[in-house]
Amino acid sequence: MAAVVVNNLSYCYQKGGKKILKDLNFTVKQGQILAVMGLSGSGKSTLCLCLGGIIPHYLGGEMSGQVLINGQDTAECKIARLALEVGIVFQDADTQLFSPTVEDEIAFAPENLCLPSDQIRQRVDAVFDMVGINHLRYENTNNLSGGQKHLVAMAAVLAMDPAILVLDEVLVQLDAVVKENVVEILLELRRRGKTIIIVEHDLEAVTIADRVLLLEDGMLVNDGPASILQDKELLARYKLVM
């Protein structure tokens, strides 16, 4: 089954302005890890906003084409419903953290789903254990390091138990030990049938991917197996290696 289907997707932030995404077409199977790569300005983060329905629901601009998430058209599906399907961890974790403590942050989404209190506790405890941040449970989110904030943001997203997880240039911002831990978490999520989209420009951060998409100036210029990461000539052509 296809978890994500993108058909002829184009987008510009202002009507009649420059297209940031240009006629993208691709499909992501359930349980697959997809890497989306490209230089800054290639449209990677804008694509994340489209996958989560933030475009077109919260941002203006002009979108054409279609994004289907588990068969649901993002343009027609309410954003609250899409949040149950797609969880996004953004480059800037500060935009996602607003609760006074880490525990409050992770419990926020399950509480808003109106789950029974015992289920909320089970979800929160399971996520703390999976991500390995029990030592941060009662910390103020404002006092965390950049890497810790990204872990907490990811944990808060995982507490929603979304079918699809999108990481927007998160791995490259973590130190080696934490990155290794997150990679193991992602592999475990894949084993559980989750679909994972890693948006990066760092080659080392996407070695676990099953497939790789390359974006350049908003266009999909290559869609292939992870083995294309070994093609130095191809990567040099798109300035991903020197």
C-alpha cells in the first residue's frame, strides 16, 4: 500500500510568484525509509509542509497537484486529522516546543486526543523509554541543548503514534552518539511498519534509506535506490559532494 502519493505537485508562496516546487511526482510505500536530498533552497522544507497539510491549510500561496496521505487528499482533509497520520520534526525545534516541562510537552498531544489517563501515561512512558530521555522528564524545555530539543520534539511527535514520520534536517544537527541512537529508533519504527521520510543534505545522515530523491531548484531530478549515494559523479553533479 502507498503511504504517500504526490501527483504533479507545484507550489509558490505568493500567487504568480516563483515556483518553489515544480511538478513533483513520487510514491512512498508503507514501511519504507525515503531520503529527500538537495541543496538549501531546493524545496525540501516546503515539501515537508505539503506532506503535513500545513500547505495549503495554514500558508497562503498557490498549490497545484495533489498529495495523498494514506489515501486522503491533504487539501480536503482537516489538519487535525492529518496530524494523526503525519508527524513532522522541523529544523528549528523551538517552533514546536511550548510546554513548561518535557513531560508536559510529550503528554500534550495524547491529552488533546482525549485518551483515557492510563493510555496517556502508557504512551508517554513508552516514548520516554524509546527515545532515551527519561533524565529530561522534568526539565524546562527552554533550558535544553539544541540536540535535546530535537529529541523532545521527536518524542512529542511519536506520542501521537503517526503512521508517517518526517524529519526535516534533524539528524545532521545531532552529535554522533545521539544520531546513532536516533537511527536505531528509526530502524525500529520501520520494523513496526512506520513510513519515514528523512529530509537532509548530509550524506551520512541518510545511509539507512531505502530510496533517495534528489531535488534541485524545486524539481525532482533523480529517484532511485540508496545505492545512488555511492555514485560520486551523480552527487557531484548536484553539488552534494565536492
